[in-house]
Amino acid sequence: MSVTKLKSFVAGALLSVLSGAAAFAQPTHYPLTLENCGVKVTFDKAPQRAVALGQNTAEILLMLGLEDRVKASAFWPTKVLPELEKANEKVKLLTVEMPTLESILAEKPDFVAAQLPILLGPDSKVAKRDDLAQLGIPSYLSPGVCATKKTTGDVYGSRDALWNMNLLYQEIDELSQIFDVADRGQALIASFKAREAALKERVKGTKDLSFVFWFSSSSPSADAYVGGKNSASGYIAHLLGGHNAITTEAEWPTVSWEGIISANPEVIVAASLDRNRWSLDKAENKIAFLKSDPAVSQLPAVKENHIVVMDGQAMNPTIRTIYGAEQVADQLAKQGLIQ
């Protein structure tokens, strides 16, 4: 599809979904009660002092224009989207890693929303929903992670069905209702739906490529943390007309390089992370390893330089996932692997 036709398709799709969404963008009537991840939460009014635990939660709230009502955020694997930098300057950063409960409560929040169960869940070392409820603080957990099944020893769980953008749209819709900005929520959902439709149209008729999405490793000798079969990474592969070469249902399996070599992916997606936890968080260090390791460098994907770089946050089920799919598509197009 030519650039002109693609732009026309996106504009038409966006106009269509926007016109359909407008009729449903009704003001919130309080008290509002939602069932969120098996927990009923009631809001008597729109929050004024929210704390966002996790980059996705914070970026959704910023996209909804709520920076004046988000007092603090934490847990950022990568930098904020450039278009949100100015708004994010108004929000206090507690830490890019795991915050303490004390630091959260110090902000006197009237609402706490989180991206992951490790930040807000029954086994979390940060905060538990019951503890917040006893303090009169309503909480919210991303529906996308609630769709995972808990497995022993795995804090991220597994999925028996492919993650999809509908779970993200539910999150945007519910957060916009909580803050009484449903019109903004529907407009944001419409824009993402248009981008999703444009990507599907772009890759029509392309080859069914197999992908491995490498998030990080603690060292070159360690197993790789990769996106599981039904994770957001699997969704990206599916959206681009391909499939995930990793077949385990675990959300974040650790796979040996022998296992990756056996899977023989046609494309390796290397995550770019801004955190400074491990050396292999950096995409350039991943690529250097892929090209220098005696065994891994013999993979056809490495020999043919079918390695692409993607924002690591896109491998989480977040608003960044569609950005990541677009990143990958652009690089694959330059390599002649898709339209």
C-alpha cells in the first residue's frame, strides 16, 4: 500500500470510529461501581490525587489529559512518550523501579491504579488492594493482566488465549469513566483502533514470519526473558501477519539460547529499555551479543540481519504495544520482509 493510500485509509478509519464513539461518551454518574479483576470498586466522585503505578497506567492518564490530577507515578521501564513529556513534568516521579507503600501514602492519594499485580496485588511487596481499601482508597488493576492465570513460582502468570487490544480499550474506557472524561476516552480508543486497522491493511498478503521477542537477560550466559506465545508480543506477531516462535503460554518465559536456536525464528526483536538494571537491557548490547556469540550468530535471522529494535514497554500489554508493532513494521519494510 502506498503512503498516500495508507494515510487516506487511516483518516477514513479514524473518522468512522470517532463518529461511532461520540454517541457513547456520556458523563459519569456517581457513585460509579465497577468490577475490576474480581473486586467491586465504588467511586463517589472523580479522583483528584491519583497515584499511577506502572508506565502504562501513567501514560493512559496523561493521554486522557489528567496530569493535574495525577500526583505521582512509579515503575518506568522506558522514557515517557515524547508527546507526553510536558504533561509528565507535572507528575512527581517516585522511582523508575518498585516504590514503597510509604512513598505512595505520602502523596495522600484518593485513588491508586496499577499496571501489574506485582505493584498492586495479593502477593505484591508494594501494596495490596485490601490494605488500600481499609484506608478508604479505591484501587484499579489493568484488566489485561487480570486475564492471566497464576502459576506457581511465576509472578506474571500465563495466558491460554492471545492478548488483544480490546483489553486495553476496556482499561481506557473504565479509567475515563472513573475520572468523568469519557469523551476523551472514546476519542483515544478510536485513534488506536484506526492505527490497528491501518497496520492490518498494510501487511495484507505478506509472508507468515516467525518472531522471537527478546526483552532482556541478566547476563550473556543467562536464559533470555522473551515474550510468550499469547503475550502482547504474540499479538504484535499476529497483527503483522506472522506468529510467535515461542510456544509456551507463560507471559514471560525464560528460554535458553539453545531453545531459541531450535525455534529458529525468522526475525529477532530486541527490546530497547531505558532502565539500568542489566547490561543487556540495551538494544545495542543485545545486537552485539547476537552477532558475536559463536552459536547464536549462526542463526539465519542473525546472518541475514533480520534483527529489529523495539521499545521494550511495547512487549508489555500496554498502549505502547501498537507503537511497537508500528516500529517493527517500518523496519521490516526497509528489509523487504513486508509491504
